[in-house]
Amino acid sequence: MIDAKRRTTPERGATVEMVEESAATGRVREIFDDIKWTKQIDFVPNFWKTLASHPPLLDDTWQRLKRVMAPGQLDARTKEMLAVAVSATNGCSYCINSHTAAAMKLGMTAEMYGELLEVVALFNATNTLADALQVRPDVFP
Amino acid sequence: MIDAKRRTTPERGATVEMVEESAATGRVREIFDDIKWTKQIDFVPNFWKTLASHPPLLDDTWQRLKRVMAPGQLDARTKEMLAVAVSATNGCSYCINSHTAAAMKLGMTAEMYGELLEVVALFNATNTLADALQVRPDVFP
Amino acid sequence: MIDAKRRTTPERGATVEMVEESAATGRVREIFDDIKWTKQIDFVPNFWKTLASHPPLLDDTWQRLKRVMAPGQLDARTKEMLAVAVSATNGCSYCINSHTAAAMKLGMTAEMYGELLEVVALFNATNTLADALQVRPDVFP
Amino acid sequence: MIDAKRRTTPERGATVEMVEESAATGRVREIFDDIKWTKQIDFVPNFWKTLASHPPLLDDTWQRLKRVMAPGQLDARTKEMLAVAVSATNGCSYCINSHTAAAMKLGMTAEMYGELLEVVALFNATNTLADALQVRPDVFP
Amino acid sequence: MIDAKRRTTPERGATVEMVEESAATGRVREIFDDIKWTKQIDFVPNFWKTLASHPPLLDDTWQRLKRVMAPGQLDARTKEMLAVAVSATNGCSYCINSHTAAAMKLGMTAEMYGELLEVVALFNATNTLADALQVRPDVFP
Amino acid sequence: MIDAKRRTTPERGATVEMVEESAATGRVREIFDDIKWTKQIDFVPNFWKTLASHPPLLDDTWQRLKRVMAPGQLDARTKEMLAVAVSATNGCSYCINSHTAAAMKLGMTAEMYGELLEVVALFNATNTLADALQVRPDVFP
């Protein structure tokens, strides 16, 4: 059964203990420093402190996120907006909050966000319609 | 029980009869014409021919899609890429095919598509991690 | 790796061998007969022939479905329409086809189906909006 | 990064500022009044106050919801029960709470709700089974 | 509309009233006792107290869970880990917490949990890639 | 609009061209060889030939999959069974087929598979029930 204290004690996440910055050593500390420097923030978000309970998962996830989210053919803001679209479709609260804020920090205006929401809502509706109606693939007439 | 002929007869979709262009009259014909003109294509995709079995649904869906997908603060290609991200997360085949092709037509290069896939795959992974670990909301340190 | 023949040989399902009616004996035969009698059809749908590869799963699933889908405070057609709503939201093709056909057999008209589709599409959109916007629970003003 | 104050300040939603009733003007005020009148309630639920941060999204969503949820071939209660089925399948807390309460207000009894839950749970199970087993479409024997 | 008191009054769940242990009689009490004895815990978790508002759903769900989760060809810990994988993929908080704790009680170590998370995250990513790319079924070369 | 030839021409996947083994050079060839050697198969599955259209995605995905799926505290078969549970919950056909076959190759018996299906079906049902009922977190009595 779930240990309720696990959820209510502030220094823990729900299913594992977070690694606080003051307790981070070695590779975990290096990654924590890299996260703060890369994101230009002065604290380590809970997602990363929680992943640190499994250092290989922290390392792999951070390296990939850092590489994938770097500007390329798509700019950083577009990538964050795609992250919001995925997170909203999956209903992941932490991720929605985190990436909406990140996209705003990168210049997503209220108008852009409104348009993003319209697109995301529309395709969650039409995806269901296409599935419900079992629409056959298009062939040339 | 399912009527297997319903699925295998070419002039039908899986759960309803499509309205073919030659059979379209009145409001449905107007919308079909608007779809072809707006998208600059010479046939009506099956999604719309299927929705035409319920004219109010065709009308409402097309008017909204036309409005939502028009360039605004976000350009048309970014909107189609968001549509691909949502459709891939939902696993809707018809929609994935349709919007990937539309994004390509609007200039999404192979490199952009590769980056889109990386972002979509990454956040489907991290969404699950954030949920699995029940990451607590960030508060200021 | 996947055995491609497994998918293309007609007498098999994709991941397990179906139990054909002619090969059914004992408890599986009893359930097959009960399915045909209860649904008033003259063949056993593939879903049940596939579940028969694991008789306890066939038995448990059929007994539950038979009990749950029987008319109660909700009539059988409403229950089938709820099944369509769930299956469309999950994008399960087999289930969508099967339960749409079943609902039609129980009297769901084209108009009712159109309204069902509108509701299902609407709430797949608004669910995403409520999640994306992280709408706070209502409290009395 | 996420702005934690954004989530904890009562007069805000998580990702945007809500428009309070006292601050609503013009078209937003008209829609707020229509929501209260149509639903016969004396406050505007947070979903709509949050959507009001993007007035075109508020307008489009409310007009569609009002049209779609009006009694037609399906009565209002059946439509709300379909909304519950979709929202539960998607795991959208706000929507589940809102539409369960709405269905109850429209006369869904505890017995009906229990049957609804049984159907929704059953098909979330069988959808997965049909997918897992890759059940082939039925053809006539 | 949602009744906010329903959500904030401690002796209620969000959409129905829970049946407290002290109020349980007859078949519900028998099941409550069986839950505590089977799980070797001294209280009835909220999931079961909530299901008790619909006794047939409580009875059916508990009997099936008890049968399905009993050790068979798969041991109890592996079954709980599968439950965590499903619950994380669906993003069900209560279920994630409950089954992660249960798996830990059955001996899932931090290392095993880390590996579980890696697998679950990986396949949520690759599932989306396979869908996005519409990968064709393998055939023998 | 979707290019129907894209879907029906055998040497293509649905949204990108696959890289055939005979056309693979450099890093892609190395990875293809590693896939065949690691999996002890004599052809490259379509998933990897499709990812090869974006070499960095192929490289990153394969390296991660190879590391994550290697036996650790969890054995290879348990990891494949977790992959089946995730893929079935997401309804990803290609992945379901591929990982069910892989688990069977690693010794998953029909009985184990039946138990896996029971667990996966059960928790897709109970996840929805816990969400629908908005079950409150457990606290110590």
C-alpha cells in the first residue's frame, strides 16, 4: 500500500526521494550545474532532482533533452511549443506547466499561445473523429 | 455485430457511407468546393467525404479548421507541425499521414521533420517519467 | 523479431492463434455458443476466438461483458454508445467497428450517431484545453 | 522554468490569468452571462474564466458546446454521460468533476452512474485486449 | 456544475461518497475484511472505499484483482511492475502511487525501479516514433 | 494533402523513405550490422530502416534501446514484457507485434502471456475507475 508520509513529507517526491542540491555530489552535481547554466536559472527543478535518484536516467535524459532542444532547423521556441502540444495531449501537469513557462520565456506571446491551444484542441477532436469514422486512406481519384 | 461488407466495399468508410463528390449537393457541395479551393487540391480527401455523412459536423469542423489553421501569429507550417505532434501522440494514422504531408508541402524539410520527431519522442518519454515519479510542483527555493 | 507469417496467415491473429469454432471444445465451446445465442448471431467474432487462446481470459471477459452490457438502469443502446465513445477516444479500430455496428443494430440512427460524434469530438478537445490551461477546481464564489 | 507563484496565487490559473467576472467586458461579459443563464448557475466556472484569456477560443468553444450539448436525438443527460465517459478515459480531473456533477443534476442516479463506470472500465480493458492481441477484422464465415 | 463542497469535505471522494469502514455492512464488510487480510494491511485504501459506493463494482473489481494479481506463471512482483508500467503510461496518479509502493513492498529495489522507468520511458518514445513514421509491418526479406 | 503513392509503394514507409540495407553506408551500416548482431537476426526490421532516414534519431534510439534492454536487475524477458504492456496500453500495432514476438523468443510462454494480458487489461480498467471516481490519496487512518 502507498505510504502516505511519502507523499506529504516535503523533502520527498511521491515515489522516490529527490536529491537536493546540497546533497548532490560527483556526476549528479555536474549535471545539476549544467542544468542551471544551460537554462540560466538559479535552482534545479524538481523533475531533475527526482530523476537524480536514478543517476543513469538523469544523465541520459538530460543529455538527450539538451541535445534535442537546442536550436537547429527548428528554433528553441518552436520546440518548446511542440513540447506543450505533446504534454497537453498527454495531460501531464508538471510538463505542461514547465514547458508553457519555458515557451513564454522564449517569447511565446499570449496570442501565439491562444493559437497553439486552438490547434491542439482541434486535432484532439479531429483525431478522434478520424478514428471513430475509420476514415479510409486517400487514394488518387 | 460488425458488417464486414461495410469495411470492404470501396465506396464506403468503415462506419458510415462517404458522400462522393458526384453525389454532393447544396451546402455539402459548397464546402467540398471550398476545401479544394482552400487547399489547392483537385479532390476531396476521405476525411471530409466521411464527415459529409453528418452535414452539421462537416460544416462545423471545416469552418473551424479553416479558421484555426490560417496563418496568424503562428505560420501555417508551424501549425501543421503542431498537428503532427498531436496526431503522433494520439497514434491517429490518417491524421499523421495527412498532416505530415501537409507540413512537407508547406516547406517542412527532412531535417525539420527529424527534429520534430526527436522532440515528440522525447516528451512522450519525459511526460511518463514525470507522471511515474509524481514529480512535485516547483516552488521557489 | 516479429514473424510476418503470423500476421498474414488467415487462420491466425497477430500475436496468438485463434480458436476456430470447429476446434472449440468443453468450456470454450459453451462460451462460444452462449455468445452466439446472446448476441443472436451465427458466427463467433474474432475478438472472442482470439481470447479463447487463453480460456480464463475468455471466460472472465465474456461473463463480465454479458453482465455489464445487459439492460439495467441504462438501456442496451446507451451502453453501446458509451462503448463507442470510449473506443473512439482510445482509437481502438476493432472495438470502434464492433460497437458502432452493435449500437446501430440496437437502433442508433444516423442522427444519433452524428450527435454522439459531436460530443466525443468536443470533449476530446475540451479535455485537452482544461489540461493545457491547468484549470483550477471551482470553489464557491 | 515554471513560475511557481503562477500556480499558487489564487486569482490565476496555472498557465494564464483568468478573467474574473468583475473584470469582464464586451463580448466576454456577454458570453459569461449566457453561460450563467444557459446553465442556470450564479457563477462562471473556472474553465470559462480561463478560456476568456483568449476570447476567440472562449467564443468558439462556448458556442460549440452550447450547440452540441443541447438536447437533440440524444437527451441532455445522455450527452453528459458520454462526456463523463470521454473525460474518464482521458483522465481529465476538472472535466470528470464538472460533467459528473452535470449529469447528476440532470438526473443520473447512483445506479446509472455505477453502470456507466462499469461500461467505461470494461471497454478500457477490452480496447487494450483487442489492441494487444491485434484482433483481425471480422469477415463473414 | 461541480459542487465544490463535494471535493473538499474530507469524508467524501470527488464524485461519490466513500463507504467508511465503520459504516460497512454485509457483503461490503466481507470484502473490506478480505482486502485487509489479503494485502496484510490494517486499513482499507480509498480506492476500495470509493468503489463500495457501487457494491457490484467493488465486488467484481476486487474478485478480479485478487485472482489476476495472485502469483501464477508470473510472480507477484512482476505483476505489480506491469501495473506500474500501465499506470504510468496512463498517467493515473493514485494507481502509480499505490502500485509503486506495492511493488517496493514485494522487493522491487531502487535499481529495479530505475530500470523499469527506463523501459517505460523508452517505449512511450518509440511507440510514438513507430506511429509517427507509420512503420510498415516487417515481411521476410 | 497526403500523397497516396507514398503509402502504397513498397519501398517506402508512410511518411519517409526507408533506408534499405543495400543502400546503407557509413554510420547507418554500422548500426544496421549492430542491430542484426545484437538481436541475432538476419535482416533489419522496418522500424530501424525507417529511423535511418534521420541518422541521429537512429543512432540515439538504438544506443538507448540497446543499453536499456540489456539484462540488469531485471532480466531481458521481463523488460520485453514491460514493453508489451506499454505498447498495448498505447495501442501501437508495430510495437505490440514486435515486442510480443521478442518476449516469446525470450521464453514468455502462452500462460505467461495470458497472465500479462490479464494484468494489462485489469489496470487499464482500474486506472479509469480511479480517475473517474477521483479517488483521494490514502492517508493513515
